[in-house]
Amino acid sequence: MIKRTLKLFLFSTILLTACSDSKLMNFVGESQNWQVNYEVNVLDEDSEITNLTIKYIGQKATPKEINYVVESVSGKSAGNDSLNNGVLKIGGHSCSGCAVTQENEKITATITWNDKTESLILKNR
């Protein structure tokens, strides 16, 4: 009985994994002062969830607040937020009925702080 239950569980797990259309992509970029990681989980042809991490790697004092814009063909995310120990994490943004991010998409991140601006090109890894 236990073997039968285990086989059924394993079969169900494999089947559910095979049927999943979810695709995880990780776009990264680095400049003189910033490291950006933009994670995209494409759930299906018109919905995705994104997570953004921006890390200050510069030599000067860490800024308290930044403005950021992450832009691609499929959309734009922008904001003004405070850093926590030099890191900003924005997670769980989702869209449904939207144009989803593609593997080869060109994504740019622009960060402004203390009257300075840097732009980065993010590449899928």
C-alpha cells in the first residue's frame, strides 16, 4: 500500500512539473556604483511576477534614497525608495493580461542618487 501511494505521489509530481509553463529568467547588470538583479517568472503567455534587487557597491557613503527606473519592451517599473544596508528589494510585482518579458529582451536600469545618474544594461544569465 505504501509503495503504491509513493508511486502515485511521484507520478503526480512529475506530471505537474511537466505541465508547468513557468519560466524563470534572471537579468543582471553592474556599473561602477550599482549591481542590479531583475528576476522574472513568466507564468504563462500573458502573466509574470518580477522581483528587483538594487545593491550599492560604490566606494563613497551609501545613499539613503534612490530613484530607479527599470524599462523593457514589455513595460516599466519606477520608484523612489530608501536603501536598507545599501540594498533595495522590491518583490512580487505581478501582471496579468500583459506583454511578458522575453529571454533576449533588452532591459535598462537607471538609478539616480545625490544628483548622480547611472544606467545599466541588464542581460539574461
